[in-house]
Amino acid sequence: MTNGDCFVVLPENCAEGTLIIGRNAEDEKNINVASEVCFYDIGEVLEGKTDGGAAVETSGDVVRIILQKPQPGLWGGDFGANERVAVGLTWAAGENEAKDSDCLLGTDIVRLTLAVAKDVDDAVDRIGALVASHGHDNSKLNFIACDAAAAWFVSCSGKVWAAEKLEASFMRLPSGGLAVTTVVNKSSEGLDEAASFAAAHDAEAQAPAEDWCGPKPAGDGTYTQHDMFETLRAASNASSSRAATVSVLSGKGISCHWFTGTPNAAESVFKPFVFAPKPRISPLTQVQVDADLTLLHKLHSQRKPAALEHLRSLERSCVDELNNYFSLQDHASDELDELLKDCVEAEVKFYR
């Protein structure tokens, strides 16, 4: 099961008019399983076989993506981004029979959507089309999709789906059920929009209401990525929270995506990635042959308590330096090609 506790803050609340989404991966049974962070260039995005087994033809230009995988060896991911859009799974259930069954898993849909989505509307339509054509009859899925201007929730049951555009200026979307109820802005053809989608398709699994955690958006355009880091840390649970991610989506400048790559945001640090000309990410965020953990995950689990304090200081410095860079540049130059790689390798030095 792939769950995510998500927090989204719309541009009117955020510094520089960005949209910020944060996600804690939640999975108590797999808390010690490594998450991977993988970059795919245009020629690699669609290579390989989906985990659901379906062969999917894409229409449109393929783009580069950064992808977090909830377990080693998966083709798809539970959260990721391309240069304009971020997409994540918040809840998945009933997928045990979907693997290798000529269907698509929720993680497959995340990767396939990011491969071609030009904006959030395109992403929602893409998710819906993939669910309608390749959804498994027993699957229940909940996605969140964002670009720099808007956020949408997409709830899916079998081959039917419904989507809601977020109107509140900020919202927590906890894992644990279908999010779309009676407000339906897009959907499968012929859907009964008078009934609650969640209740009609899984009365026992409607997403629970949860309060915001950590720094709360004040409505004055000051909420930042560091506030989202602290929100995810406040919401994290040592017994269930896995890797955390934050995407800061900018319509006029450089979008930046932050990954812990290690469990429990409260005990981890965020490292940045941008779509520079030729990004290189560290092999430490991927499971190598004959290993069952990423080296980052393994060394993090052996950390000394004092390391975290030093790393948090580095994290704050990194945020400040990048914010300064972004205020002066509207595109990422090659000097940021190895940004994530450098930050991961700097972190690991504190664990050795």
C-alpha cells in the first residue's frame, strides 16, 4: 500500500507567488524499506515495463522527470515532478491483484503522467485517461496533482474517476481514503455527480479530516519551503513516516524539489533538485546490485544524534543560498547540475 499525508499551499499564501506541496510517505509495515530517488532523462522516462504489466502508448512530447519510489525495483513512483507539474499518490488500496495483470498500478500512473503532462489540467486528464483504460477493477487510488497555479485531487475506483480543484488557500489531504466527495470538477463520462464519489465507491474509506500541523499559512504571502519542512516534521510519526518530499512550483522562475530519501522528516534533512541542463543525482539515493537499502538510508540509520543538528544548519544555509540564486536567475544553469548529488554526499559525510 502506498499512502501519503499531503499538505498543499496555494500561491496567495506563498513567498514569491509559488505553490508549495509537501508529502510524508506513510507505511507502518515498510518503515525500514528504502525509498529511492531517481532522475530520468527524456530517452529513459518510458523505458522498461510497468509494474501493472500494461503496455502504454503515450501521446505528446516526453519530458524529464524526478521520481521517488516507495520501494527498490519499482518502475513507477509515489511522488515526482517534471519541469512544470508535481504528482503524488495519497492513498492506494486493492492493488495486490493488479501487479502483472495488464493493468496499471498507481505508481505506474504517477510516472506515466509526469512523462507528458504540460500543466495540472493536462495531468488530471492524463490520470483519468489511464485509469479509464488500464485501472484494475479492485483498485482504489487517490492522487494529488499541482502546477504553479493550481492543485487538484483525483479519486479513482476501478476504471471510474472524479477530480476536484482545490479552492481553499491551503489544505491537508491525509492518507486513508478517497478525497473527492460531492464537489466534482472533472470526471469519467456518465458519472452520477449528485452522489458523493467517495461514499458511492468506498463508504468505509473516505479520507479523514485532519488539522494542519506546524507553521500555518497566514494569508500574507510569506509561507516558504522551510515552513513546509517544519510542517512535515510536525506531522511525521516515527513508527510510520517514511521519506518526505516538498515541491516549490514557480510559474515565473525556477521550481525546486526537495527530498529526504530517509525515513521520518523529524529525523531527516531535505536535499534540493532542480531541472538543470544535465542533472546528475547521487547513486547513494538508489539501491545498488546485491543490496536491499540505499547507502543513504543505511548510513542514516546509523547516525549519531549530534549529526542532525549540524545537518539542519546546512539545510538552512542551502535554502538561503538557493533562494538568493533564484531571486537573481530565472533558469537553472549548469552550475546546478549536481546540486542534489553534492547535498546527499555532504550529508553522508556526517554519518561516516
